[in-house]
Amino acid sequence: MKTYAEMSSELEQLATRNDRLTAALRAARGQILELKADLERIGDPPNSYATFLRRTDGTTVDVLHNGRRLRVATSSEVDLEALRPGMELRLNESLAAVETITPGDAGNVVAVVEPLADSRVLVAVAPDDTRVLRRSGELEDELLHPGDSVLVDLKAQLVLERIDRAEITDLVLEQVPDVAFESIGGLSGQIETIRDAVELPFLQQDLYRTYGLRPPKGVLLYGPPGCGKTMIAKAVAHELVLRSAEVRGVSVAEALENSAFLNVKGPELLNKYVGETERSIRLVFERAREKASAHHPVVIFFDEMEALFRTRGTGLSSDVETTIVPQLLAEIDGVEGLDNVIVIGASNREDMIDPAILRPGRLDVKIRVQRPDAAAGREILGLYLDEDVPLRGDREALLDAAVARIYDDSPASAFVRIDYSDGGEAVLHFRDVVSGATLRNIVDRAKKNAVKDQLTTGIAGVSEEHLLDAVADEFSENEDMPSAAHPEEWARISGHRGARVEAIVPLRRPDAGTGQDDARNADGTTGQEERR
């Protein structure tokens, strides 16, 4: 017979086995329940989604489901008061609305043709397909304008969302350029003229009305490249926001929320598709009209204006200007008012702009930004060689030495000789082709020379030698610039606009080599092939 100890040990083993079996049965039961839940979930009928259109009487709603309009019942969990056209609903197997879900954010983008008096919008889906759609709940109070881009659900016939596209939005300067009129040198007369054209009508509106004056509609800045036309435009943007904030009694940051400057680069608007460039011009002026008010004038700045609005009939491959120019003319003085909006154009080739744009009543004020003379050049050099720059010697003496070298009119500084077909000639010196950009580059060269010299010798400051070396280097880089490709340009520089150029002869400085001339005829041939 088994002893009590053996029976107790066997009982403990059996109890352990029973516990293990119980745990295994419980685990199996849990797995069976999970599998049963999965089978039930997989066996559930699929749910579908529908777009809410409108409420009806009672607890039913009209929806768009798979291209069909249905009237379906709603669950008590759906808040009928919160439903707005365009929302999406989840439908159960009985096609009853049981849940409101987040609507989709994708679809077709079309252009608004005209917002109608009620909650409908006329949109252009394609050039030959115009449709009337209803606004969704998100757009019930949204102000839509012709040309706006909107997201639509064509099946539900709903306008879902307004899309801000960069083509016009980016024209507005989000950050006003930090360029004041005081930071522009040598152009005091031009600055005064443009301030009279832009700021004076804005600040003295009562006096203008008393004298029966109308503000100018447009200003043209023209002249050689690198002489400050774009800098003046930046300063106009800067000053206009400051003046607007001052008159309205608000902060500059608040004035920036309604930026008063639309920056339009001519080539950016050109589009290969017929009518797209004209549409962009319309959108620019439409945006300006929206922002303009009695206390908030708007400036539209067209850079490189000749790229868009050249004289009609001069196109070689396509006469796109025949429709672009009339579009601008219609916007400036057409039927629609252009109050508190002024157009500023900048161009290096004012002779290529259509004359209809330049007449009084359109671009009323024409400002020539000429090359700086000796006094203006000294002022420009002084702006960049200011009191904060370390100098060796007296600042005024350094400026005098640089100006004397740059504006030297001796034979040694002769740059190019222009021979005209009538037997006349004109000799141009380096001073005749100097621009504000050239003067700034000369100062930058001198500063770089001073930095290198300080690293070598330990002596700080810009010296007269650094300045004169910078002038010599700048002139040396431009010695090969004369070209016969555009002889009319040299005639313009020499003051003989329209004269026929027979030959362009680059003149070498005595310290540049043998002193031989290299004459170029107007057809591009050279009288002497050996180069400097």
C-alpha cells in the first residue's frame, strides 16, 4: 500500500496538471471568441459613403450616393442641425446615415466665372464647359471673385473650397523691402518726382479735390540698366506702407496685412496658351481693386515692361502683344474704375513699349533715370563707403580720388569711338558707361582688397590704393564690352539716337598694351583680328 507521503505527492502532481489544463482551456476559449469576433466582423456588410446635399422634413436627408441622389433615413447619433452641404455621411447596409465623417480634400480645381446672387456659383470647368454649382457649407459666407480657383465635386455639383494659387498671391510683397529713399544716391530729382506722383495725392487728397486734380494713373521709370529703377520701386513700396500705417493710425505689421505693392515681373506672366497672359493681367488688376481704398493706395509694379507691352506689329514669330497691350489699356482706363491704384513700369528700352501705353492719361509721368554724373557718383560712393567702414586716411579725400579717376576725361580714359555714316564720330570715356551698380561694385572690390591686405599685413582700413586698384580692375573687365551687335545702343549712349553707326572702334588705354585700335564695323567684321 502507498504511504501517506506518496499519496500527497501524487495528489499535488494531479492538481498541477489540472491547473495547466484549465489554463489551456481558458486560452483556447479566448482564441475561439476572438476568431468568432473576426468572423462576425468579416461577415458584416460593407458600409458606403455619401455626400450630404440638403435636409428634408423629419429625419430624412438628400444625399449623393454613387452618382445617384437618394433620400435616406438618419440615425439618432447624427446631428441634423450641424449638417452642411458638402459634408460626408457613412451609410450602413440599409443605406441609413449613421455617422458624420471628415470630408475629402481632393477633387477638381476650376475657375470662378461669376458668383451668382444666391448660393450658386458659375464656374468654367473647360473652355467650352460652363456650369452652375452650389456652395458647400464651408463657403456660405466666403467672398468669391471672378478668376478665383475653387475645389469642386462635379458629381455632387458643389463648390467645396477656395484654393489660393501662387500665380497671383505671390505677387503681393509679404515683406516690404528695407530700402528707403535716403539710401538711394544721385537721384534726388527723380525721387522727388515719383513721391509727388505716388505719395502726394494720397497724403493731400483734400487739396487735390479743391484744385480739381486727379492722381496720375501711371509712372514710367526708364533709363540704362543698373541705375536705380528697381531700387526706386522698392523704396516706393517701403514708404507707401509706412505712410499708410501713419494715416490709418495702425502699426506697420497691421498695414502689411493688406500689402499695398503688387510686384509683377513681365516675363513671369507670359504663357504659351492663348488668353492666359491676358487672364493673368486681369487677375492682377482685380487683386489691386480689392485691396485699394481711400486710406490704402495700391501700386502695381511692372518690371521689364517691354517684355510684355512692346509695340504692336513688331512680333517676329507671333504677335501676342496685339491682345496683351489692349488688355492693359482696358484695365488702366476702361469702363471699370481704377481708383487709388497706380501703375509703375520700369524698362531699359522705353522705345519698344507701345506708344498707346505711354500717352498722358495712362502712364502720365515719365522719369528718366540717367547715368550718374561726377556729383551723383560721389554721393553713391559715399553711401557704400560710409562712416562705419574702416578707412586709411580722410574719407572725403578718398572719395575725391575715386571720383577723379572714374570721371577722368583725358585721352587715356577713352573707351570706344563710334563712327557714323554721315562722317561724324563720338568718343566715349568710361564715365559715359558708368552706372550705380558699377560704382557699388567698385566699392565692394576696394573693401575686398582691404580685407585681403589686413590678413596679410595686419593693417585695417580701405586706402586710396585699394580704391584706385578697384577702379582699374572694374574698367579692365569691361574693356572687351564694345560690340557691333547692337549699334543703335551705342548711338543712344552717345546721344545720337536714330543715327546710323558705320563702325565701333574700341579704344585702348596706353597702359593696356601696344595702343593699337581694333575697329569693328557695324556688320560685326573687324578691321584688325589681333586681340588685346
